[in-house]
Amino acid sequence: MTGSLEIRRPYAELVLHVLAHVPLPEPGSLHEPAYAAFCAQRLGPSAGRELGEDVALLSQLLAPLDVRLEIQRLPLLFANSQDALRFALVDLHAFPDQGVRCFDEVVWRQLIPQRSVVEVLRMACEVERVHLEHLSPPRNSRALRRYLAELCPVAPALQGLEVCELRPLWRRGRLMGKQVWVGAAQPDEGPGLEHVAWQACHEATVWELSSRWRSGAAYDAHLERSAIALLAERASRAGFSEAHLEWFEHLGGELPRVIEELEGVHVPPELWSLVRELDAG
């Protein structure tokens, strides 16, 4: 396990910063009111900047589930934030013709079907860039790396994944290939060490299941519930029930606390068998 990465991802932070301000329905939302409040205290209300109008437009454009999930690939388009700035005025569709080379072609192809929405989000990011730069850079947490090492028995897939702290995610998490993106573990910049660590464990468990069971769906509720149940069982066995419960309770809703409860949500038999296999060790 790499633990929390020492390198920063400024472009990912920029994109996620904008999306954290956009109210959207679940699943697939990245809206984080606590992060928006964190920014408002330091930058002023978003309604007083161009971001306010952009948020209103994006909340409409990203309403369809498939659109708001696909658009979340944008942070991976450029590895270097300055490249994103340099080519901000080049239309996504024109990248090859305009000689743009410093982008991820696989991600580019994934974004092309949503090009018109992508362009709105790209412009919103570049307008907001100057404001985000007034925030102090996020700090990587060495304590997170140590705690994740302790939690490897409950999320063994962590050992093969990299965990990256991105402050705009706050209490959320995302899987990006073999990277787990979570909020900042610093208590004054996010929800705190334990929450971020357990969110990373959840994402790692989702990766563990999805690497062996592929549904083809953009969002798979059965996969999410199965990961929640498997993580709960492992946490109980490893003596982390109390710490896990604190994270679990923030999720809300009727979610499985043990594997047996998956039967009540009609998990596909193949996925059910995989969960039992992994739980048995």
C-alpha cells in the first residue's frame, strides 16, 4: 500500500472544487456543503463570484445520472494543471487538430460524448482557478498512512492501491483506476482521520469486488451494498466495530450491516457468492 500520496493533483482539486458546490441528487453527486462552507469562510460566498451562475447551470446539465458520472473523469484529462490552463480555450473535440498532446486519450474519448457539458465545466474551473489559489494548499496526513496500514486486515485491497487526499471530496470518496481518492484527513480541512480512512477502506472494498465481478452499470447499487456489508463483517472480526460504526452511520438509509442482510436487497447470486468467498478469507 502506498498510503496517502505526497504529490498533489491541482487539476483534480480544481475540478472537484467546482463540483463540490453543485447540488445534485444521489447517487453520483459530489456536492459537499461542509466544503462549500469551508471555502465561503475564506473566499466569500460562491454566489458573489462567477461560480454562482456556473453552479446553477451545472446543476441542470448534470441532473442525468449517466452525465454526472461520466463528467467525473475530467480530473484525469490533464496530469498537469498548467496544461489544462494553457489549452483552456481549445475545444475538447479539436484537441488532435490543434496539436494538443498532453492529455489522456482514453479519458478524452470517454468525455467526448458529453462534450458540451464538459466545456461548461472546464470554463467554470478556469474562471474559479484564481480564487482557489487563495486557499492554502492541502496537507497530506502521515497519520492517515499509519492508520490505513492498521486497517489493511479489514480492506486488504488497500495494499495494492494508492490513496490520495483531495480536500474538495470532504467526506466522499472515488475510485480512479487503482487510485482511491478521499477527502483531507486533517481535522481543520475535512471530516477527520477516521472518517477519511474508513471511506478509503470502503472504496478499496468496492475495487476488490469490482475487479472480479463486473456488472457493466455506471453505478451499481448492489456492488456498493455488498462492499458495505463485507467491510462491516471484516471490521467486526478485526476488532474495529466501534470505529467502523461511526463511519457507517453517516451513510444513512437502510444499508446492510452484515452479509446475511444482502439477501433482502436481491443481490445477484454471483456477487453474493463472491462476497461469501472473500469473507471466508
